[in-house]
Amino acid sequence: MKARLLAAVALAAALSMTGCGGSALNDDSPAGGGSSASGPAGSSAAGPITVLAAASLTESFDRIGTLFEQINPNLDITVSYGGSSGLATQITSGAPADVFAAASPATMATVTDAGDTTGTPATFARNQLVIAVPKGNPKGLTSLGKLAGSGIKVALCAEQVPCGAAAKKALDAAGVKLTPVTQDQDVKAALAKLKLGEVDAALVYRTDARSATADVDGVEFPESAEATNDYPIVALKDAPNPAGAAAFVAFVQTPEAQQVLTDAGFQKP
């Protein structure tokens, strides 16, 4: 399995390198996300599969992709990660890909409204925000209100990407106004600013804070319940490998893949 964490501006060039071979869609294969699979049955599909996935899925989809390839040795997955809104724009602009996994229904709607999907997107996970702080929380940042304190540097995602939209909802619910020192295009970039010591806190998904427990702590806050994000997945209409796309979408919904997501801190849909 190959994984790439790509900035939106570089995605088109990377996607142009994706292989376009594939096999025909089986009549009994799920075309989109509406079907749930009961176990890790292999697929008769073969060839490369390109999956575009929200950056917050990086660790989970790396593991899920490896499991999928073990069950389907004739399939070769490349996952490109980035901000969901940038990925959606690339799809609607014609970039070749087989599957799209977004961090919000609103972002997925950009692709479905353009007629670029096959079948109905399926929600396969949910996620909530936490306040990510350096290990030990040296500044005692235990609430959204404290992020607005004097001299506190905060990283947020840009509002047009799902983690930024969720942060805005949570801050509005708390009645907190703050000016971030950076607004990043995906959650991994915001978390990186914290790990580098450039900010005192970042609003990131619970799963991203958990993936970086060696460096950061995740502080829960009640307003995150007002901004829970559903994660939909779907096969794309012009998928170069439609059978492979259908097989991967189905696998993400199996108990084996769902356990990987739960272990990473995602909630069940």
C-alpha cells in the first residue's frame, strides 16, 4: 500500500501519476457506500485503486489499506490525504480517482451535487474536536474560553475545511471569539504547528491528538458535541477501477475496518 499526505495545491500533479487500469464492476458488487459487508471476503477485482481521503484518516486508512491488500492481493491501493475541500475540488475538476472519503457531509455534497459519485455515500465514522496542547498542558488550557486569553497562540483549520467549520461551530456554541495565529488547510498541518512549538494549542480531531500522544495531550470540552463530524465514503462515477472501488468502500464498513477506526478514537456512525 502507498500513502501520500498531499497539500491541495500539489494534489492534481500527484493524481496525474495514478494508474488507470481496472476491471468491470460485478453485478453483485456495491456501487457506492450503501451496502455493509459482514466479513473480510476477498474481491475478484484487480489492479490499482486510488483513494482520496481526509487528512484525519491518515493513520486509520494506512492500517485499513494494509488489511485490505492482505485480503485482496491483486489490488494495490494508493491513498492520497489532504483537506477534504481541496480533494473535492480536484474530483469535480476531473482528477482521476476511485474512492472519496470526506470528513463531512457538506464536503461530500460538493462531489455528489456535481454528479461525480456512484451510489449513495455511506457514513462510516464520526469524530469530535479536542484542544490539543503540549504534553502536560503547561499553560493549563482546559476550556475554549482560556484559548482567548492574552498571549495564547492558537492554530485552527481554515473555515472552508471540515475541521475549521467544526471549530467555528464549537466556538460559537461557547460564545468564544479568538484570533488564531494560523488557519491551515487540513488538521495535520494545524497539529504540526503545535508539535513544532509555534502555537500553544490547536483545535484538532480527537483521533489526531490520540495519534500524537507522545507529544501532545487532548483536552475534551463540552462544546465539541455541538460540532461532531460524520465521515462519508463513496465510489466515484469515473473510477478507473470500479470493481476495486466498490470492494474498498464495502471493506471500510466491515467489523475489521470499523475496529481500526474505533481503536483510533473514531465514534461509530
